[in-house]
Amino acid sequence: MRIPASVIGGAVVVLVIGLAAALAPWIAPHNPLDVGSFDLLNAEMPPAFMAEGDSRFWLGTDNQGRDLFSAMLYGARVSIAIGGGAVLVAATVGVILGLLAGYLGGWVDALIMRVGDVILSLPTILLALLVSGVARAVFPEAGTAQWAPVILIGAIAIHEWVQYARTVRAATMVESSKDYVRAARVMGLPSIRIMARHILPNVLSPVIVIATINLAAAVLTEATLSFLGVGMPPTYPSLGTLIRIGNEFVFSGIWWIATFPAALLVVLVLGVNIVGDWLRDWFNPKRQAR
């Protein structure tokens, strides 16, 4: 199957943004986490290519005097890390519960699926807001830069695991009826070994596709929560917090604070979605059967 140019472009974009975010401490010309280096005299400077711009700040500065380009690199790092962590947690929990539901059946299957139905009845953002709000009320330190990523990962993952569980459950039920699984049972192999060594490798293809597509959704959810003020603190930039800060100044002519982070978020999510759509087509059983 020939890989379309759009998919290659999307993959390159995601790779470049990911590498730049990972290498932010070495690439960024300024450290947006060093509050002591902020100078309010540099606040709200336009990009360097504008008449009043400063060559030290390529994309301008925000209301605190932070270099916007450096803040975007660190912000992308935070957003990708939180989105990737949420996908990893959701996929792990969903795959385990899906294997148990599909292989054991009975009341185990009914319990897991009914809990999933209840969770899916709530919108993602609403459930994430609820989890984040409860965590902040119970743990006052939940809003700090150290604990906020953990809370965000949990708030996003608690809704997304159901998709993995349902997919793996259906695939497990199909695999459980095949001869190799029956042979393993006749040999007296433990159920855990059958699920982990024999069934799991055969149900991972759709999980990879779902994880890729959900990465974009998780990054968007993190940005939305940070935009609403329940994500990362303003002193620790993420793409969502930068957009929230810039949104207050858009109609004052200071458009760059919100525009550049929003454009980076759009490009990142678009690249991930393009790759995810191609993976879905690649793993499509109808294509493989041709």
C-alpha cells in the first residue's frame, strides 16, 4: 500500500513538533519557567518581523514578558506529555478490562460494560472537570505544577478507557472461540497466561489505531481544561494556558499571544489525525483480505 504524501507530511509535522518539544530546554532561547528572568518592560512585545518587534523575541512576548516561542516549546512539551500519558493509562486499563470482560464473560463482563456505559453517558469535558474539581477540593496541592499533570492525566483517562475496553472485549470474544485458545485451555494453561501470551498479541492492532487518534483528542482535552482554568497553572505554560492568556488581549490588537499557540495546536492535532486515519485504513480487515 502506497503511503500518501499527506500522511508522510503529517508524520513529519508530528515528529518535528515532538522532537522540538522534547528538546525544549536546549532549543528555547529563553527559559519561560524562570520567573526571576521576566521583565515587565518586555511584556506584550510584537513578533520580531513587525515594526516594533525585538529580535530577541521571534514570536513576541506575552503579558508577563515571557518569550512566546520558548513558552510554546515548553507548552507543547507539557501538552504532548499529558496527552500521551492519558492515552497510555487509558489504553492499559482498557486493554486489561477488555480482556477480562471478553474472556471471562458472565458477571465480570456485565459489571465492566455497565460501568463503561455510565462513564460514556457523561461528556468528556464535563467528566474531566468533575474529576479535576474533586481532586483540587480534596488535595489543595493538586493545582501545583507538580501535581496538575497527574490530575489531568487521570481526568482524561477515566473517560477514554471505555473505547479500548469495548474494542478489546469484542476482539477477545472472537479469539476465545478459535482452536488455538481451546487447545491452550485443554492443556491446562492458566487463564492469565492464555490472555497475555495468546490472545493479547492478536487484539492489539485496533488498540494502536485508537491510541493514535485519541492522542489528538487527549491533547485537545488538556488544552480545553487549561483554557478553562482547571489545567496547568499560568506560571507553567501549556498550549491551553497560553491561548487562555492571549484570549484576553485579542481584541486589544495583541493577537500573537493566542494566535501562535492556537496555530501550533491545530497543526499538531491535524498531523496526528492524518496519521491516525491512515493507520485505521491500513489495519482495516477488508483491505488486508484483498
